[in-house]
Amino acid sequence: MTTRLRQRCRVHFSRTALAHAGKSGRRVVAAFIATAFAQDDAASARTQWRQVADQVRAKLPKLATLMDEAEEDVLAYMTFPREHRAKLHSTNPIERLNGEIKRRTEMVGIFPNEEAITRLIGAILLEQNDEWAVQRAQYMTLETIAPLGDDPIVSLPAVAA
């Protein structure tokens, strides 16, 4: 079995799910789905997710199908340690970064060559990296991620001279 490297934002999934719930059922569906997110570990979250999907299947078959298809992607963040989950369950940081790249490239308009756009985007990514590195409490650091990897010796890549 291959592991997918894809994660779906739980907030965006919840919005999509509520669109299938109808106006009268939105609160109940939101509460049901939230019970899966409140679990302590990935196995419990998956079990609860399936129970919720099965519970709504009779009245809301499209929602149940959506939940069946999205389970692995939406709950991907649950496989990480608890202290990382709050930083991973949303795709907002990446969306903000993509928005900043779009804003800055639209300001320039036309680039003389591919290297120019690569330099601009590289500079934006370096700025973001520096910001995330300074905000140690808000984002994950190399030290907190190192225990999750296979390589016991984790270090930053060498900077090109």
C-alpha cells in the first residue's frame, strides 16, 4: 500500500460537507463531524469518522459518499503528534503564501525571462521561511519534526557559497 502525500484542510472539507447537509441539518452534521476531529489518535478518529458517515448515510447519501472518499485526506494530520496537529489541520498558511506569490507576481506583470520569476518567487519563499523560523511557537521547527523522520541525523542543507 502506498501512502498518499496529500492533505485536505478540515475547515474547507467541513464547508463542503455542510453544503450537502441542507439548512436544517447543518448544525447536527457539523457537530457529528467535529466528534471525529476531537479524537485523541488517528485510529479513534477514523473509527468515529466511519460511524458518522454510516449514521448519515440513509438520509444524506451524498454526504456519506463524500466522507468515505475524503477520510484519508481530511484525517491525514491525525497521524502526527498532538502538538503538531493544530499547525497541520488547516491549509491556511500555504494559501496565504500562494496568495502573496500571486500578488507580487501580478505587481511585476511581465517578466523578462524565467530566471527573473524564479528569483522573485525564491525571494518570497526565503522571506516566508525566515518569518516561520522566527515564529517558533506558531510553526513547527526542525527540532520538533526530527523525531518523526526515518533518519536519526537530521540537519539543515548546506548553503551554497
